[in-house]
Amino acid sequence: MNYKVYLTETFQKSVKILKKIYRKVKADIAGTIHVIEEDPTIGDPIPGWNKEIWKVRTANSDVKKGTRGGSVDLPLKTRRNHCLYVGSIF
């Protein structure tokens, strides 16, 4: 089941700022958003939000440190009509 992913204005501004530091962040996020469109069940629900807001972690290919190789979190807000809203990035 395919979902439509909408990027909020806050998210787009955050990506613009992060792109100055991490050059490949747009490509990393695009790959993750493509996966989310196909399978929206990935990720972890954020406690206290009744499984309406989820957190999806994506690899940051510009950072090669640590055991996970760096990651970026994308909080998602779900809606009933097969729509997902990416709220921010950190």
C-alpha cells in the first residue's frame, strides 16, 4: 500500500541548513522517504502519542563515526487518508 509523503516547511528549512554541513543529506533522506512510501510501518512510535507520531532513523553517509555510522531522525505524523507528514529532522 503506497502512502503519499508531504514535507513540511519546517522540514525543508532544516534540510537546507543541514545540507551546508552534510552534502549528501538530501540523497540519504530521499532514499528513506522512498522506503517509507512503500512500507510506512517502519520506524518506532514515539511514546505518549498513541502511535500517531513515528520516528524513522536514516543513515548519514557523510558521518563515518560510531557504531551506527551516524544517523538522522525523521518524525512522521500519520493521517487516515494514506498521507504522512514529515515534521522535522534532527
